[in-house]
Amino acid sequence: MRRFVFTLMMTAGMAATVVSNASAQRDTTAAAKRKFPSKFSLSVNFGKEDRDTTKKWPGFKDVNGVLVPEERAKAREDSIRTAKANKGRFIGGITLTRFDLGFSRLIDNGSFNLSPENEFLDYRGGKTSTVSFDVLQMGYRFNSNFKVYVAGGFDWTMIRLQKDITIQPNQSQLTYVTDTVRFSKNRFSNSYVHVPLNFELRTNENENGKRFYFVFGPEIGFLLNGKVKQISDERGKEKFKDNYNFQPFRYGGTVRLGYGSFGIFAKYYMNDMFASAPQKGLRNMSFGVTLGLN
């Protein structure tokens, strides 16, 4: 009997332990479940989704989610680009364009030959040059083929004198003295701030993306300074600065013809080169190549 009772008690104890453990396990599982969202979704895709519709439909292009023939899509893009180009707009800003490099010539009362009063300015034509470029511009483009703009930049004219003379500073009129030394370089130059007003005509782009340009307009300039630079064995290198009776204000016109970013130019100044009575009627012009035509 005692053995039966002992066995019964052991069986009841084990059953209670199992029930207790199961209940605890259920509570733990429930608590663990409460730590995670009760709702979730799982999506499984088999294979790779191809979003490039042009691979599915050769000859078509996706335009805003719609497949259209490539020729039609290209025509639409060209139409939008043309409409934007033809829309009037203001232009302007800092630039580094219209780099002019060429030769200068003195014109003495309509002649390329200097008069006796100006023979001391006889120069070497191949080394008498001009350099200019623009650094600012502001204007309005009316359409793809026409614009008007004002620019600002710098201009240098450098005259390589033939004779061994020195132009004198601080004189009421252009004056020189003859030197006894032999100059390997005797350069007489000026520098101006120039302000051109340009009217630009250009063709449509060709198949190479380039255009023909025709640009013309008036130009004014304000003198910065004049300069004499001399090199000789006796004196070495010497530089002198003065206004040297150059016109403080000059005016003229410019014309350019180009293709792409390359062109040719010609400038002519309508007032006298010097504010000096003996040099009345002495003017200058320049011509050469333009880089960065835009």
C-alpha cells in the first residue's frame, strides 16, 4: 500500500511539473510575440524584373511612361530644344571670349604712307600688333539666330618703331628726341578699356554642331596709359609710362566673320590717334584672327 501511495504521489508531482513548464513556455512565447509586430508581409519575386522598356520593344522609347517610336521621340526632343532656343532671354556674366590677335596699321589722312610730320613714327609692319579680349558681357538673345550685347575688355596697340628715337613724356604735343644708341627693340604702345556694342547674326547649327557668325557694331575706348619700352646694349631694358598724347577717348567700329569658335576681324577708329595738332588726321586700324568667337 505504501509503495502504491508513493508511486501515485510521484506521478502527480511529475504531471504538475510538466503542466507548470508548459504554461510558463506559453507565457514566454506570448511575451516574445508581443515584442514584434503582429502584422507583416512577405513578397517573393521569381526572376529579374526588366524595367528597360526599350529592351522589350526595339525601336521605341519610354517618354513619361509611354512607349513612342524613337523617330517621333527624337522629333519631339528637337522641337522642345528649338522652342527653348528661340525663346527670348537675357544673357550676361563674366567671360573670356573674342580674343583678337592681329596687326595694326597707321593711316595718315587716308594714306598708309606717313607724311613728313609723322615720319618719325615709321614702324615695322610685321611687328606692329594688336591684342584684345572681352571679360564681361550683357545683352539679350532674341532667338537662336540673333542677339545684341554690350561687352567690356582690354585692348593693346603696340607700334615697333624703326628709328632710334625716344618719345618724350609730359609734352603738350607728341615730341621725340633722336638717340645715339642702337635699339634692338623700340616699342611705343597704348592700352585701353574698350566697350563694344555688338549685333550678332548666326546660322542654325549644321550636322557638326557649328555655325557661321557675322558680328558688327560700334566700339568706344578709354585710355589707361601709354608706354615706351626700349632694349639696347648700352642701357639694357628700359620702360617709361605716360599718356604720350594718346586720345583719352576713342571710338570706332568692329566687324567679325567666323565659323565655330574661329574667325577674322577688322577694326577702324574714326577719331585721331593722338590729341596732338601735328598728328591731326593720323588714325589707326587693325585686323587679324579671333579665337573664342561667341
